[in-house]
Amino acid sequence: MWGGRFSAKPADLMQAINVSIGFDRRLASQDLAGSKAHAAMLAAVGAISSEDEAQIQQGLSAIEGEMAAGAFPFRDEYEDIHMNVEARLAELIGEPSGRLHTARSRNDQVALDFRLWVREACDRTEQQLKALQRALIAKAEPHADALMPGFTHLQPAQPVTFGHHLMAYVEMFGRDAARFADARVRMNECPLGSAALAGSPFPIDRQMTASALGFDRPTANSLDSVSSRDFALEALAAASIAATHLSRLAEEIVIWMTPQFGFIKLSDAFTTGSSIMPQKKNPDAAELTRAKVGRILGGFTSLMVVMKGLPLAYSKDMQEDKVPTFEAFDSLELALLAMAGMVADLEPNREKMAAAAGAGFSTATDLADWLVRELNLPFRQAHHLTGAAVKRAEQLGVDLPDLSLDELKALDPRITDGVYSVLNPAASAASRQSYGGTAPDQVRNQIARWKEILS
């Protein structure tokens, strides 16, 4: 390609470090789409003839067919996807192929291809997140009133419902989907036409190519266009946050699957056995999903480090932007699909969860609230009395609902047997009627709201 300036081929080692076709071949469809739009624009502004454009379009379509059939000859000697396409186009149509690169550079070409790929990845991920939300809603709805313990510090805190717990993740994944949609808005500007770094002297129509490729507008600064990868960083940041949410849910599935908890069961479809212990049924899909956050966050960190010290405009360092991005989104897609499958597959043990919901003095806050409402005590005094009740129950080896009325009256003689109505875990959960609370009616309201959003 640069034989006019160079008289010798690159060293084998230079070739090894420089060649990117092994991974940027994944940009093939984006590269062809960009080239087709560019050729049409060049012909429209008179930079190339309509005859040349027709041959170029025909050749690009032929290449597209070869790639679809798995017959395209990817070759290392042509370094990257752009030169592979250009070389094959020359073989197919001859001299007109050389006119395609008018008014563009590989710098704006790769910026375009990569931006298109990341945009498509954001769209896919947003839809996968919504599919996971639907799976969570479908599992939450029949269990909107299924009691389970709510935890803080992984210690029993207050009774909640299984449906409420699952809907917490619907909220998280909803924000994740919104982050990808928001990132897409910012990245939806077309860098094509920025050329190497300074723009083009040809009378190109950048709005035409932007519109043809589904962008809202062309980028406004040619230096920024070819040298920025913050669109990928933002997408990877969103991916990292989403992966963290996936990891948290995966961790809970692992915990819930243990015999000590026994809150859920997963079928054979999402578990594995042991090579030595016949009794084992391991939640490996959840564990692997939990681990994917390392790859995804690693991709974000890798690209951030690549970009952190680069002067304007393009530097070859930026060739290292693709592999971590590709791998991160591959991992996220697999994790999202696996999690949606596990959520649909899991079956909660309502009896085991309900029994655990009342353990660990989980209705202590309800007792304190009752003392405030019924005896008009300041909350801090009610808190103190409730702590004393918990201490007495511990001494007797019983839970709060099992304390006798005499024991409770010893703390405050005004306490009546009406207090037992709030020491029941089901009553505790049902009382949390504030917006967003765990009361089954509130959970069903949120399920209906999300169904409407996702419809």
C-alpha cells in the first residue's frame, strides 16, 4: 500500500505486532456498509463517476456475498479489514476500486467501523437486559407474597417477599438498559469524512453519509473524530456496571442454592456435578456469570489505560481498542443469556423461605414501630425497649413472637396482646405499604408498572 515511500517489506516481527485482521475481521459488515455509503456520496458530489460507483457497489456486494458464504480470503499480508476489502475489491473490479478511498483515511474508516460495531452492541445489550427483566418479572409475579428474610450485612433484617427481592434487580437492570440507550445517543455521530485528521479538500457531503448509516449528524471536529474512543469507554463502563449487577444476582443464586439456605432449586439444565462427589449439584452457570465481571471490567480498564496518555490525533496504540471491547461484550452477552435462563429455571422453596423470614428477630423493628404508634414512645426509647426484648428472648432461647405477654409487660406495663399482630412475618411484610415497599400489593403495582414500561 505504501510502496511509493518504502522499498522493503516489514520485518516478520513488525508484521506480527502490526497485523490486526485476526480480530478486526469482526468489523467486516460495518466496513462494507461504510464503504457503500461513502461511494454513493462520492458519486453524488461528483468526486467519482457514476460508472465507477456502480462497479464499486457491485464489487462490495460481491464481497459481502463471499463473507456470508465463508468464502472471503482474509489475508495477513493486507494487515487489517480495510486493506483486505480494498485488495479484494481491486481483484474483482480492477482500476475503479482505487477511487473508493478518495476523501477518506483508514483513520476515519476505523473510527466509523468501530463506532458502528459498538452502537450495535449497545442495541443488542439493551434488548438482552429487557429480556432478563421480563424473566425476573415473570418469576416475581406468582411470588409477590412469598415471604423470605431480607438481609443487611447478610444478617436477618426484616421480612420481605421473594417477588420484591427479584423486582429490585428489575430496577437495576432497567438503569443498565437506560445507560446503554443514553450512551448510544452520544455516540450516534458519524466520523466518516474526517479523513486522516484534518478533514477533506473534496466537496463531500458528510450529512449524506451520516444519514445513510443511521447517525443523527456528522461529528463536528475532525481531530476529535479520529482520535477519541470515549464512546467505547462509555459503553464499557455501562457494561461493567451491568456485569456487577449480574454478579450480585449470581452470588445470591449461589447462596440460595446451598443446603444451609435451601431457598431455591435449579434444574439439571443450569447445574453440573462433581467428578468425585456423587451428591453434588453445583450452580456453575451462576458462578461463571459472577466471574464474567472480571473480563468485562478488565476490558474497560484496558482501553482506559490505552487511551490515557495519547496526544491528538490517531496513534497506532488505538489498534488495541477492539479486542478488549469485543471480549467484554461477548462475555456480557453470554452472562445475560445465562442469567435469563437461570431466572426462568429456578424454583423457590416458599416454605423454607417463610420459615427463615421469621428467624433472627426479624420483626424487631415492627415491635419498635408498634411501641411508637400505640404507646406514643419516642422512637429511640422504643428502640431501646425492643433491644431489651430481643435480649430477653435470646436468654430464653425463643424468638420475639414466642415471648409471653408478661415478659413484654415487664418492659412496659402498657403493652397489650395487640403487639402480637405485628410480630408475625407476614403481617410485617404486608404493613410495608409505602411506595416501593415490600407489601404484596405494592410489589404487584411495581410489576404492573414495569410490564407497561417493557411493552
